[in-house]
Amino acid sequence: MTAADAPAESRPNPLLPFTGIAIVLLVWEFSPRLGLVSSGSVPPFSDVVVAAFGLFADRDFWGNLAVSAGRWAVGLILAIAIGVPLGVAMGRNRVLFALVDPLLTMSYPVPKAALILIFVLWWGAGDLSRIAIIIMGCLIPIVISSYHGSRAIDNRLVWSARALGTRSSAALFAKIVFPAALPQICAGLRLAIAISIFTLLASELLIRQSGIGSYMFTFLDDGQTPQVWACAALLATIAFLLDLGYVRIVHASLRWFEGDV
Amino acid sequence: MTVAAPGVDFKLQARDVRKTFVTRGGKQVVALDGIDVHARPGEFVSLVGPSGCGKSTLLYILGGFVRPDGGSVACDGAVVRGPGPERGIVFQEFALFPWKTVLGNVEYGLIERGVPPAERRERARRYLAMVNLAGIEGSYPKELSGGMKQRVAIARTLAVEPDVLLMDEPFGALDAQTRAMLQVELMRIWESTRTTIVFVTHALDEAIFLSDRIYVFSQRPARVKAVIDVDIERPRDREAMLDDPAYATLHHRLAQLLRSEESADDGSGRAG
């Protein structure tokens, strides 16, 4: 059989991804109804949907969501503001790298969730602790990706810039090093977004008091299982949309980049 | 070998340049062992030698990107202490700024110079036209072929009108046809701008076609083994030149010089 006789590879049916999701939803809907799982722990999908609409109408839901979103945004922005310049500078300066890298390496495997309690002891259960833990959680991936981004820069780009008249280190940094490292930095930020959401939620479930995690836990205490599921599903959806939106924005801004972000 | 007398009429001059590297294992490797090289204003000079002999290192020292361990480099009589727009450089891998468009790349040096927007746009367009690339100003480097990228790199450097153009095997990453085409383009551009050019290559036909003079380097530790004048009349026709007996003699001579270098390499330190 020659190559010409081989059957052409047919494209997978474009409905397949939806079919997979549909199957999961069907299982979710009917397993509790048929008694395959306890409906006390796993409410049917339709109940969860109804509960979700109930949450939309609840002012407390939006209030707590806003509180969480605020903490998350502040924590993430600070982590970026600290982590990106630090990582990029570490990539260009061996002394800085030698000073900072051991600290990062040591703190890398430490579960940030464990640090939450320490922060609470130190700073109380307010926003400061929450924000600090978010920063702790996503600082390392940001620094590492910024570091690698700046290390991977072709030095000839810097030399070309110098031979075209750029003199100061600061100017080279801003005009050449930073844009060249941007794709790697953006890859690290994507990870940081996911990690920061997770860390925020972990801290709120643990310490409660306010925020969407705390709000969700209250339903668990009251045995309102569909609401717990609805909260979780909504948070998952929000995280998914944030990630999707981020990737879209990066693709549009980094149109010049030859690889994948 | 006579050392060229300190001349004010040399555009670029390297005197007794030495460079030693320390390898990972701590060994000292002498890359350049007392190099004397010069280029007169408007001259096209090539540096040829076996792979890894240090000719690129010398080029970087000429440009001020690397400090020599001994000797000095002067450009227009002034000692070279660092890189600058007086000594433009073009690399084998193009080194275009990927986040900038073609126009953005060519305008870069002009922006650093403080040239006002209207004038710099016009100048950038002029140099793009000079390398036959009018019309692709808005494209990004990733959309261009190798030959086009290199032409953008050349335009980018020429736009700041450097005193000297340093070229590090600029056509090495290109296929044979594009390479031949760009050699002819470079000749045409050089005939009109008469920028002083120092050109590193290990393609002998390229060196002969392009240069006024060729420095032949020995294997590491590199010394100038010979300086060959290319007496073929200009303007040179790349195809017709191959039939010129003077070309054949030169090519033979250069090949001989390099062959004795390659066999002299005892394989103890195959340079990269």
C-alpha cells in the first residue's frame, strides 16, 4: 500500500468536546436522582443551577465577592510589581541572584497555606495577612519566569542596541531586556493568576471572617449543599474566564512573538 | 610582518591586540596573540580563518563590545572604550528586535539620536529602499525570510550612518542563493555609501568578491598569517569574476593558507 492509498486522516468531529461535557453533566444530573450517590453530598446539576441563580440575587454574595476580588487584585499586583523587576534584575546581575536565589529555593516547597496561620498570629486576621499570603504564593513563579526570561535574552540584542546609541544600563533594561523577556514573564503571570486565586480561597476558607471563601463555608455549616456547589462552580467559572481572558490579551499584545505563551 | 605605523589616516586600527579566555576547567586559552589589523576610510576588509580562530572575537573587540587583555583599538584616532553608533554591527543571526516592526527596528538608532519623527521616518524609509525592502515597514521580524531580516539589520545599522560597519559572518545563516544575492546587494550599497567595512567570513569566494584586502588568521592562538590584496578591478561581476584567472590564483592561495592551518590543528582543543 503506497502513501497515495492510505486513508486520509479525518478531522475529529467538532462536536466531541461538547459531547464530553454533556456526558459529565448528564452523569451529574442523574447519579444523585437515581440514588447512585448521596444527594445530600452531591446535589443534582439542576439544583446547583437553581442555587446559583439564588446566589446572584443575594447581595451578600456580591459583597463578599468584591472583598475577595479586592484582596486578590492588590496581592497579585504587588507580587507582579515586586517579582518582575526582581526576577529580571536577577537574570542580569550575578550578585543579586546569589543573594536572593537561596531564599526563593528554600521557600519554594513550603506550603503557603501553612504560612497563613503564622501571618494571622503576626498581623491578625485582616486584609494584610490575606494579601501577604497571596504575594507569598505567587511571588516565586513570577520571579522564576522573569529570571528565565531575562537570562534567555540573546546578548546580541543588547549589543545591537548599544551599537545603535543606547548607553545606560537603565535604558537597556527598559528598552531591550524587558520587552525581550516579556513572553516568559507573561507565561509566569498566567500561572500566578491561578495560584493567587487558589491561595486567596485557601486563606478565606481557613480564617473566614469575610470574603467569598468564608461565605461559601457558611453554607456548608448550614448544610445547604447546593449553595456550596454553586459557589464552587461559580468560582471555577470566574477563574476559567480570567485565564481565558488573560491568554487572549497576551496573544493580542504579543503578536510579534514567534513561540507559544 | 611590519606593523602599520600609527596612522591618522586609518579609520579603524587594532594594535597588538591580545585576548585570553579562561575555560570552565580553569584553563587559560589564548584566543588572540598580538593582532595588528587596520582599515582605511572607505576600505572593505575581510577577516578569514578557520572556524573558532577568534576572528569574531577580534571583531567584537574592534567594536568595543569586548575588552582586549592587551593592545588597543582606535577609531579615527580615538581609543575605543566601548560600543557606540560610530561602529555599527551586523550579526549572523540578524539580532532584530522582535517586538518592533521593520520600521521600528530601522528607526531605533535614529530615535536614540533624537532625530524628530518626520525626519526619522523619512530616513528609515530611505534606507529600507536602499536595501530593496520598501513596503514591508509594518511587518514583524517573525514574518520575514532570513534574507529580508538581514537586509533590515543592515538598513538599521546604516541608518545611523556609522563610521565603520562590522559584519560577523552576516550571510552565514542564509541559503546559497540568498547569500549570493545579498553579496551583490552589499557591494552595491557599499559602492554608494563607501562606509568602511570589516567583514568576518570563512567563505573564500565571498571574501574575494567583496574585499579590497583580506587578513588571513592562523588557528588559535590566532595571529595574522597573511594580508592579501585583492587586485581584481571594481565594479566586480560575481559570475564573471569566477572566470578571472586572478580570482583562481587568489582562491588557491587563500585555500592553501587555510589548509595548512587546519592540518596544523592537533585536535587538542577543537574550538567552537
